[in-house]
Amino acid sequence: MIFMYDYVIVGAGLYGAVFAHEATKRGKKCLVLDRRDHVAGNIYTEEIEGIRVHRYGAHIFHTSDKTVWEYVNRFANFNHYINAPVANYKGELYNLPFNMNTFNRMWGVITPTEAQAKIAAQIEAAGITEPANLEEQAIALVGTDIYEKLIKGYTEKQWGRPCRELPSFIIRRLPVRFVYDNNYFNDRYQGIPEGGYTAIVEKMLEGSDVCLGVDFLLEKEKYAKVGKRVVFTGCIDAYFDYCYGPLQYRNVRFETEVLDTPNYQGNAVINYTDRETPYTRVIEHKHFEFGTQKKTVISREYSADWKVGDEAYYPVNNEENQQLYLRYKALAEGEKNVLFGGRLGEYKYYDMDKVIACALDAVKREFGEECL
Ligand code: UDP
């Protein structure tokens, strides 16, 4: 059989683009397919009123991995944006992540010792020794007041289930610190790419053939004959036609509006942490790039249940889904010519830097050498 491509890469998101770029550099021919009518997956950015809008939710690049940082910097310069979201709980404003500014606003404490004592007393009153779920983990980290006002409502809206039924690692993503520092991330490197994420992905895809509006899963047999190997970055359960039943995901819906004001909320990200406000956060896109346009664009973000056929945003990595994923993973290992990768292909709550690191690892396994 004569194959036209060395690789058929399913999904033009970050994982697929990094893989395509590295394979192309090594003289391989790649065909990249995507169901959507644009590249870049969920990191897609588009311009509205001269403002770059993150259509599928805010993406702030952050990493402590020097190799990954140097890698993305080959494709773009990054600005000096530092994420410092604010939480709005019924009109009370708190700095995030949980730090001395938050503790001061919550309890009037001034020193780290006072804040630690306040939290320790709340942990003791709650009687938590070994946190077994997100609720207990959150209380063990920051006490009951912060849990009730800044975590419970937000998390239950975002994940559509009680905090007691969620794994604790989700909340451990967030720093807790006893200094007056509102930087949301602990990572060494952070920023927003000048020119947007779409431009990065387009650069990565140079030299590959790209076909948009193509649903690989509808024509799996055909594409198996087009390329020697497949890199699949879609949902692993969908690849196997949900034969063991679907994994669970969360979907996100955005309500985007252009407003005739230069500055709507004074910050890129405001989280609404009460249970009653139907959206989880409001993004004002221009602030990611210090925009000075006359108008502004905001997106209200609503978390939504997911069903087969919807876009999958977040894997719900609880024990039950993890077990199910392992069954799909075993099937995936049997597909010798298919490599599964990325947030959906590996069913993991990866940030962008981890996606790049995993794609570069896959490149090493595939080509057996360091990155060029
Ligand atoms: N979280 C919270 N309150 C907030 C922000 C985050 O309780 O105001 C918790 C929530 O459980 C969420 C998790 O922290 O699922 C991770 O938040 P992150 O901002 O990392 O989520 P992402 O940006 O990936 O949607």
C-alpha cells in the first residue's frame, strides 16, 4: 500500500500542532485534521473590535519547565501579563489565589502568624486530619470561611457536583501563600503571546497539510489508509465508539458581548464564587494585553453538563472515571499504529505547558532523539 502521509494527526490543537511541527522537521509528511473550521483547538483566539478574544476560555501560559518555555518562545514573544484574578462573593471582593490580601480582607488579620492561627483553629473545629475529598482538602488548606465563600459555590458550579464527590487534587492546583502576592500561579514563567495563540499554532503547522471541517471518526477507515500512523488528540472514549460507556466531561458555554466602554471590570478575570450567580467568571479580554481600545469585549463563562456529541472541555478525573479511562487506555495500547495524546486523548486535566511537554515526550518516543 502506498501511504500519502507518514502521520494523520487528528486535532489541530496544541498537542497535534507540536507533534506535526516536530515530525515535519524530521522530514515526515503530516496531514492535520480538525472538526472545527479553524486551527488551535481551545486556545483559539480571534480579533473582535481590535481585541484578541479567547473564544474557548481564558488561556494564560504559565510554566516552571524551562525547556517548554524556551520551546514556545520560538513561536512567539510573550508579554508580561501576570494573572491576578479577583473573586466576587455577593459583592465582597477578594484577591486570589488565597494569600495575605485574601486573609486580611476576610478576617482583618495583618500578619502571617495571625492568618495561620485563624486557619488552624478552623481546621481543628472541622476535625479534619486526612483530607479525603475536595471539601476536606480545601478546609485543610484555608479553613471553613474561605471554603464557604470562595471555593464551595464556584467549584460546585464548575464541576456540577458536590465538593465532597470531587478529588482533592483539583484544589491543590491553586497556591495558598502567606505573603501579600496576588500572582495566581507559582510558576517561574508566565505571559500571553503577542499575536495570539492562533498564530503560534499556525506557525507550528507550517509544512503540514491541514484539512478543517473534517470529522475523522466518521471516516476512520479511509484515513487509516491515508497515513502510516495516526496521532489522535480527540476524546479517547469517542475513538472507541464509547464501547464501555462514555467518560464524563464538563462543557463550557460563553456569552460574549462587545460593550461601549473602555474598561468594564478593571481586571482580566473576575470569578463569581457564590452559588446563585449562574456564571463562574467574567473575562475582559483586553486586559490580557493591556489594551487601550475604546470598546471592550467580555465573556461570561457558564459551566455546563456534557453529553455525547458536545464539546468536551474538562475531564472529570474522579475515581470512577479514572477506572473507566484505564479500560480505554488498555484498548488504546492495542492500537499499534495510533498514538493518543493531549487533554482529551489522555483524559487528564492538563495545562498548556503539560500538553507541550507530553507532545515533546511523544516525539522522543516516536523518533528516539532529543528535540531538534
Ligand atoms: N477554585 C475555587 N475558587 C475560585 C477559583 C478556583 O474554588 O475562585 C477552585 C475550583 O475547584 C476550580 C479549581 O480551583 O475547579 C481550579 O481552578 P483553575 O482556575 O485552575 O481552573 P481552570 O482555569 O483550569 O478552569
